[in-house]
Amino acid sequence: MPIINIGKHTIEVTSTMGVVTIKYDGEVKHKAHFAFGPSVYYFFAEEDGRRVTYDIDVKSGLRSAHITVKRDGTPVFSS
């Protein structure tokens, strides 16, 4: 799964043994069991003195997962 660069920040999404882990600048922001079908994970981050919201949508596939990242509702990455 990818490491996504957004400005000077990174988001890393990994899936191991059915557990999805989302890291923001190396800090674990979310860790949960992954179910088949779409799963959306949310977290907040402080960037340049303001709070932003990230939505990570993970959809499983037969060979890989499709990931969409939104920052304050605006798509910034899609695989």
C-alpha cells in the first residue's frame, strides 16, 4: 500500500493480517480490522496552525486495494 506525500506531510496506509494502519508523519492515527467492501477512516491533523480533516476511503479488490484520500473534503490522492 502507498506512502502518500501531501505537501510536507506523509500518509502511510498498510494492511497486514486484516488490520489497516494509517500513519500521518509516522504517528499512528488509526488502526482497525479491515472488512471487505468500502471502509472510511477519519483523522484530524494540525497543519500550519489550523486543524484539517483527512478521510481515507479503502476499497478492497481481488489483487489490491483502492485508496482515496480527501483533505478537508477535497480529493488529494486516488490509486
